[in-house]
Amino acid sequence: MKLSDKVKSLPDSPGVYLMLDNDRIIIYIGKAVSLKKRVSSYFGSSAKPRRIRLLISRIADIEFITTSTEAEALILEAALIKENKPKFNIDIKDDKAYPLLRLSTNEKFARLRIVRREKKDGARYFGPYTSAKLLRQALNFMRRIFPLRTCNVIPKFVCLNYHLKLCPGPCQGLVSKDEYDKNVNNLLLFLKGKKTDLIKKLSSEMKDASSIHNFERALELRDTIESLSSVPIPYKRYTVADQVEALEKVLRLKRRPVYIEGYDISNISGFEAVGSMVRFKQGRAYKKDYRRFKIKSVKGIDDYAMMREVLKRRFTGVISAALDRPDLILIDGGKGHLKCAAEQLKSLKINIPIISLAKKFEHIYVQWQNKPLSLPLNSKALRLAAAIRNEAHRFALSYHRNLRKKQILVSELDQIPGIGRKRRQILLKALENIVLLKGINIKQLKKIKGIDERTAKNIIEYWQKY
């Protein structure tokens, strides 16, 4: 693919771009709120400084990594610059004007904060970062995902940060040193730009927690994974290009898969089970065609039956009439998931190529041979398949989490005197989650249509008790 075509096909989303020369050496790394707009600006007709003109003259290829936000792109940009040391990025290496992150691993319970100078004090330093504003945003995000203490001196009592779930409370022994250090190590992976490794690690911990029926911990880990996975990063670097063509060849398809649909199931021990369908067009997420399913016919834990229900609903009725059939179907799972899904399609008399992708070893299961395809992790075909699988997982997880929040709120509202079905629906429409209800006062409650003063007082009294 020509360089100009690659630039045109870049996504309009936050991320990091890597510019390579003819020898495939990275010569510049940058971040952007929109990869398409930022990279396109290099090739515009406006006059540019000599240094930029020199950079442009040496660009032979461009790779990119999408991120959830521009603030996350800032963290990844710095990690990649430190690792690769591109020729055109050397300017900021020792510039004291740029802020750094300091993780005080030299303390018993480490803290993370922004500093201006690096010292030889035993702490870990990351950066420098090119935007103080974005770094503060990134710091706020990291404190939510990886809660650590912020106090200069450990106090005698827990502070507001503990109640806001921004600190695990080491001052009162509410978290063990081992658990606290796990959080620190996870944060280190994130700061090093190893988000994919981190998500795999947390997924393994979630399965372990679920296997010993520690569902509260499993739910916490799922929420963390969802926050980290809002835009999937299947591997460290990947190109635009020709991934669809590579997948076509690897899977021995009869034609180029223009539309690919990915499916996943999400539940905790059968609770609030949901399914997701994501749709990719020419290798890009086509979000207007996404669909989600609340499982209706399956009780308990049966992922196979849930997948059968989702596929049946997709290829019959309203959805089938609204969407053209895809050229390829991808199921999140292993050999058993593939067999189950293929049998359902056959019963519906639908002839569409179907594969499954297992998370553990990233093996692709196909129908035309018993052994799975084991592709290199940098394979273009595997990168695209993993991106679709991860997006289906993210979409299912997001829907499951929303339903779970709503169910918790419904359960709480049912305990309050004076809250019947009608008022419960009113409150559900007015409030997103239970946290909002806990922080509300009588005056604010009375502004909600259908909530009188007596009901408002009952709500406030209920929260004061619990």
C-alpha cells in the first residue's frame, strides 16, 4: 500500500503513530487526539521547518497504536520513545521543562505523583511527558484504575480518598502489602506501555477469583479490564494495511471478507448474561451496526446455549432484515465454541465461514482441520482477528456492567418504603447509578417528577441507616 493511502486510511481516534525509514527503523514517535488529522498534517502544503521537512523526506512507512484517550496516548508515547530512542525525538530527552511521573517504590507503600526533576533517590521515574495538562488527566485515570495512597505521611485514619475508592487504605491495614504491591506492579506494566500484557494478567486473576467463588473480586477485576479495554490494543505495533487480505489467505476463504462479525458472551455465574455482536467493514470497526443481546432463554451457566440464542436472534427476525449477512463470523472461544456455533448456523441453513479465537494461546480454530492455526503474534491476520475478538469482548462486558449496575439499584430501591414500581421506574430514568442516589439531598429529590417530600425523606433515611 502506498504511503499516501496509508495516511488516508488512518483512524480518526486517539493514539500513537510511529514513522519508519526504508530500513524499518523507527525515526519518530508522536501522539494524537486524531491519528488521521495529525499524520495528514505532515503532508499538507503549508511551509514547514527544515527539521520537519527532513523527517518527511525519510518516512517510508507509518504504523500506529490506538488508545482510549489522548492522555493514555501520552503515557504510551513516552514509553515507546524511551524504548526505541528515535532520532527525531531526542530533543525532549533531558529537557527540564517537561514533567515526569515519580513512583516511590523506595517506600513501603508506593505513591505516584508528578515532578519536575529526577533524583537518585531509589524511586522509579517515567517520562518526560510533553503535556502537563494531559499528564494530569492520565494521573487521574491511573488513580482510579490503580488506587494508591497520595499522603506524604501515612495518617492514623482513612481519608476521603479511601471512601472514593482512590486509595485501598494501607494506613488502617485494610490492604495487605502483597495486594498493594500487586497494584503497583500492574501500574508499572501500564506505564511501560504493556497494556496487552496487563489485560492478560488481570484476566487470569479474574478467572482464578471466579473459580474459588470470590465473585466480588472477579467483578472488580472485570471493571478494571473494561476500563483498560475501552479501545483494544491487540499488540504493541500494527499496520493499517492489508490485514484483511492476510486473513483471507490464512483462512483459505473464497473471497475477501468485507464484513466480519465478532461475537462474545458475558456473565458472572450466569448472572445478567448478555451477548454482543460487533461488525467490522474492510478491517475497521463499523459501530452503527453493533448489536447487543440480553439472554432470555438460558438459565444458569451455559455459554454454548447462550451463543446459540444470540446467533439465532441475529440471523432471524428484525436484525436479519436490517443487516446484510457477513462474509466471516468470529466467535470468542475454543474448539467447543466453534462446533456449537457452526451447528447452530447449519440448523438455520446459513452457509457463512466461521472461526473461533481462544484467548489462552491466541489459537484460531477452523472447520477444515482438527488442529488450530498457531500464527506468530505479529501476524497481520492474527492482529485483525484479535482486534475483532477484543472489541466483541469489550462491547459485551460494557453491556453486562450496565445491567449489573441497574439491577443493584433496583434491589436497593425495593427496600425503601413508598417506592413502588412506578416511582422505581422514575428514579431509574433520573439516575444512572446508586452512587448518584447516595449523594443526593431532599431538595434535589423533590425536583424529580413524581417524588414528593415524604418519599424523599424515606430515601434519605434509608441511606443514613446503611
